[in-house]
Amino acid sequence: MNYLAHLFLSEGTPASLIGNLLGDFVKGSAVNLYPQEIRQGIDLHRKVDRYTDSHPIVRSSKSLVCADRRRFSGVLVDVFYDHFLAKNWLEYSEIPLSDFARFTYKVLQDNRDILPESLKRVMPQIIARDLLGSYQAIGGIDNALNRMSARIKRTNNLAGGVEDLTVNYQQLELDFRAFFPDLINYAATCKNQD
């Protein structure tokens, strides 16, 4: 899953939000620099990634990505699923997405000092572009993929990935709707074990 889903699956506390976001930014023993609740969020993020990558519905979604972009299918499907979560947000949350995004951005700004440098560098753009809210629109997904493509050093065609979303839109949304309740249940089970 991508940023929005990881944040959604957190406990909703500042420490849990930070931890669930940091799973992509903190590597190795650097995890031990953080307090327990943040470490639990990082752990949940990684469990969610493993569960997602092994789920048959997600694998089916990945097979819809064109052969030329297949090596990016995991990244693309993660971003596509964030689009469907953002688009259908109120089916999963009682808090409007704009309020959730605003709260998340404030948590990040208030805790800037403990964030890894890589996140500090991108945080101003995440907030200025309202990345989480922008996922509601296909254009926001296109922009996100273009920025991801530009950050990859080697030549890639990730920037054209929005085409895979538009061509397979109905099936991908059906896949998301079938998969996401499983993921919510899995994350709840993981949180109850902590």
C-alpha cells in the first residue's frame, strides 16, 4: 500500500501515524532510535506491505499492468489503491479526507525534528501539493507517478503508469473493494497482538 492506506491503518495517534509513514523511510537499526509506539507503527507498515504483496487479489491487479511497466506493478497498484481509498474515503472513515490530511500534515510538521532527512526533504511538497487529498483525482495520481519517475535514477516509464489505471479502472476498483476489507481486518489483528 502507499502513504494514504498506511496512514489510514494506523491507530490515529501522532506516534502511530508517524510510524506507519516511516516504514518506507527508516531502514535497518535506525528503527531503534524511535519510541515504542512509533516502532509499532513501522512494524505494522511492514506487515501490511508483506500481506499486501502476497494477497491473491493484489497479484491479480498487478497482472493488469502492461508488460512494459510490469517491474513497477507493485508500486503502481499501491498508488492506484490509494486513489480508490481517497475516492471512496467516507465509506471507510467518518472523518473527511481533507480533515484527516490536515491533521496528518500538522503531526508531521510538529514532529519534524524526529523525521529522517529523506522525509524532511519531501515533506514540504507533500503538504504544499496536498498529496493525500490529490489522490482522489486521476490527475493527482498522474502527478504522483511523474514525480516518482523523476526520482528514479535509471530510465523508466513509470510516468506513463496512469494509463494502466484508466484502461483497467473498473477491474482495479473491484479488486480494491474486495481486498481492502481483508487488509483492514489483518491490520486490526496485528494491532490487537501488540
